[in-house]
Amino acid sequence: MSTSLEQRALKLSIMMTLLVSSLGVAFGLLAGSRSILFDGVFSTIDAAMSALALVVTRLIAREVSQRFQHGYWHLEPLAAALNGSILLLLCFYAFLNAIQGLMAGGHELAFGVAIVYAVVVAAVCFSMTAYQRRLNRDVGSEFVRIDMQGWLMAGLITGALLVAFVIALILERTPYAYLTPYVDSLLLAILTLAFLPVPIGIVRRAMKEVFLIAPSAIDREVHAAMAPVMARDGLLEYSSHVAKAGRGHFIEIHIVTRPDFAAERGVAELDEVRTAIAAGLSIPAEHRWFTVSFTADPAWT
């Protein structure tokens, strides 16, 4: 059920993003605004990345295959890293473009057209943010969370553009009218700098999962779950290994037992130990690859 909700949210996001990107390109050309044009191109790339995310969520919903015996969870951070990297490069290129525009003396801008664009797009962005935040309380999807952050950031930036365009429109009727040609390039520079934390954060989180860096919260949870089990059953020691790839959690626990442990305990009791450990974990069973092994030889841990 959560996967279908996730896919529905991403489909709606793609359609709305394409609408916003079309408005950005059209109004950017009509108003002669690089900042609006950048906003439109940014949205176009975002729509493409949302489409990629949709494909990945459909793969994740599938059962494991002979070729992908651990499932498709690993595709989620790869798609997120690609998304963040492309947006990061776009921001860098647009920032250089803005600096070039400022050095060239700026250019004239139709502020009336720009204001209409900003009002419409800000309303769409904040509406999508509210919708996805409400939906993701039940879904808990990283893709929807990233998408929601994108809509929120776009809404805040477009709101800031609206304020700046209104101020610039007022400046045209004052002795400071000579400054208005610089407004668009200055806004583009500010816009790209404001966008930067979003792709940087996406890439940072995704690369942690690509490199299988152990999530500290999950590692602490495993140790907390093991403590009462080790004390209750008189087990000697254990080693644990955790990793996260998208919504998939990989947990391996190797327990060192006494030499006579296996003779005393049957398979059913070993499964009880596994069940007790699993009960101490908050990760849903469908989102974890959980392995517990028992050995009397520490070399196997």
C-alpha cells in the first residue's frame, strides 16, 4: 500500500514539475529573466529525476530475482546521488552565468510578467509541499522526502523572487532605477547559492549509503537489542555489521557460544534467540536483510 502511495505521489509530482518547468521557460523568455529561466530548467531536470525515482520504486516493489538476489534497494541511493550531482552542476553553471551577467552590466527585465510567474509558481510549490508532507507521514519514503524538500525550497526561492521583483518594480519609479538591470543577475546568483544545500545534502546522504557506511543509529539499536540476549543466554561474545541502502537495512550478527551450547539447544531455541533480537529492532521486517549465526569458534566472527 505504501509503495502505491509513493508512486502516486511521484507521478503527481512529475506532472506538476513539468507544468512549473514549462511556465519557467515560457515566462523566463517573455520577461527576459535568467533567474526565472534557471528555475524552469531546474524544474525540468527535477522532473526527469522524479521519473527515474518512480522507475526505481517500481523495481524495489518487485521480488528478488536470480540476478539481484538482495533485491533492488541499492538502486535508491544511486538514483539519489545522480539526482543531487546533476542539480549541483546546474547550480554551479548558473552561478557562473550570474557573475558574468553582473560583470556585463546586467540587462532589462519585464517585472510585471515576472511577478505573475512568481505568484503562480509559489502557490503550486507550497501546495505540493503540504500534500507530500502529509502523505509521507504514512509512507516514510526517502524519494518523497527529497521531492518534498525540493518543492519547499522552490516555493521559498520563488517567494523571495516575488519580493525582489516587487521591490525592483518600485525602484523603477525612483532615482535608483539605474540599479534595476542588475536585479535579475543578482537574483540568479542568490538563487543558485540558496539551492546549493539541497543537492549537497542529497549527495552526502546518498554516498554514505553507496559506500555502505554503517548508520550509527542502527548500530546502537543492534547493540541495545543484543545486550539482554547475551546476558540471558550466557553467550560469550558477538560481532555485528550493519549497512543501509535506500530503504533496505542489512544486519549481520555472529554470536560466539560455549562449545556445549549447540548440544544443549535445539534449532527451535536458536530461532527464539533470533526472534528476541529481532524484537529489539525498530526496522520493519520487509525493509531488512537480517542474519544471525552461531559458532563456537571466534575465528568465524
